Amino acid sequence: MLQTESRVKIVDNTWAKTWLVIRVIKWSSAKFAYVWDKVVIAVKTASTWWQVSKWDVVRAVVVRTAKEIRRSDGTYIRFEDNAVAIIDKEWKPKWKRIFGPVAKELREKGFREVANMAEEII
């Protein structure tokens, strides 16, 4: 569960260090983002040698949350951290690799390309 001002981990190969959630893209009164929700994030600290710089603003999709998710079969799943993957304006992944596991709900909610690039789908 993410909200405004949450710090998140990036799971694709941008190599920026710290990101900050600026806005949850849902409806007008949305306060929290769960897996498969879209957010707007900003770079807080980044490496000087990579393609992103400090204060870049991009869109991302939430791929992992530390708050548990209830699935339709009644089970719960929880991850160690909050993580997002950067996407472009057409909601396609912007980078070529995604590190770590992602939730299988991404594939069901229309982010098939993001889920296919992941190391493991849980």
C-alpha cells in the first residue's frame, strides 16, 4: 500500500537510488496504491552516469507491496518491500529488465509485458 510521499524501490535497470511517490493515478480521491495501480514518482537521488537525473518525474506501476494482498482464492501474499517499475505514456515498460519477483495480478490487470520481464511471478 503506497501513498503520497512514500519512498519506493525501483525494480528495473534505471539504477536510481531513491524515488518518491508524488501522486496515485486512480480516481480523484484515491489515497492509496496497491499492486497494479499506477503512480507518478520523482527521483530523489540518482547516479550521475545513468539516464535519469535528480528531479526527473516519471510514471510507474506498483509491482510489489509490503501490505498483504488478498487473492480471489482466499490466500494472502506479502512482499518484503514496496517496489515499482517505470512505464511510458502508453503503459508499456520503459526498460528491458525487471529484478526480483512480481505479483501475478499484474498479468491479469493488463501489464503482461511487465510481468513477462520479471525473474519470477508469484
